[in-house]
Amino acid sequence: MDSPAEHKAEPVAVAAAVPAARLRTPAELAVERAVRRLPTPLAGMMSCRWAALTVIVIAGLQVLAVHLGLPGWPCPMRTALGVPCPGCGLSRACGELLRGHALVALRLHAFSWFVPPVGGLLAAAACLPERWRDRLVGWVEAVERRTRLGVLVGVGFMAYYACRLILFRESFYAAVMGSV
């Protein structure tokens, strides 16, 4: 017969043979659950037809006004606090994209390149029949969950703002406010 010491060693040998992916600590499982619960901001906005339509109309009017040289809506943060907001320069950058000046747009706001594809997805969500819209929203949500793109873009947007505000303050203020 086997000794008791040999029986105690078996579970360790079996556990070592199990792939590491199955042996997760409680902390790893908690992180995995938290990541699964991360928001899908674009899919969420697209799932409500009126939200998508409202964003498209307001943003479109703002960009069109700036593109035509008309005064757009003033930035509430800049007006109230005298500090540019994370999106300051984005309307003018989108106007420059409409004019075909991609590098000027990039200089005004690096995230201006996200506006056309996001605008296109929101416009599609606002206009498509419900069945097609639901398929599109499902696809966008799957991409956002798999890649965490919405969260990454949000974090990147705020990091970009912090860099502009702290490291490149003079050029940031000159670009969006006309002075330092």
C-alpha cells in the first residue's frame, strides 16, 4: 500500500500539470471581472437612437459654424475657469479636416482623427433600421469589450490633455485661446 506521504504529493503533481490559465488567484479573477465590466461608451451611445442623433446634430452644427467662420458655442470650462477643456481646439481641428488640412488638424487636436469614424458610426446608428442598427451596435460593443478601445481612447484623451496643459502650456494656450 501507498504511504500517506505519497497521497499528499499527488494533488500537487496534478495541479502542476494543469495549465496555468486555470489556476488564477482571487485577485486575478477580480481584475478580470472588473475589466469585463468596463463601459462601452460608443456602443452605449449608439444603442439609443436619440442620443446618437443629438450628438451628431450638435457636433455637426458646431463644426459647420466653425468651418464657415461663424462663432460656435463657447467652451463652458474656458469661459467659467479661463482654462481650456480637454476638447478645446477639436471643433477647429475638424473644420481643418473638412478643408483637407490634415496636418493642421492634427496640430490643433490629435484626437480630431477619431471624429469622422465615430461620427459615421453615430450617424449610421441614428439612421439605420432597428435590425441593422442592433447588429452594428452589437459589433461595436464586441470590439469595445475585446479591445477596451473606448476606455483606452478616454484615458488617452485625458493624458493628451494633461500633457498639453502641463508640458506644452504656451503652445496649447496659443492654439486654442490665441494667447498665453
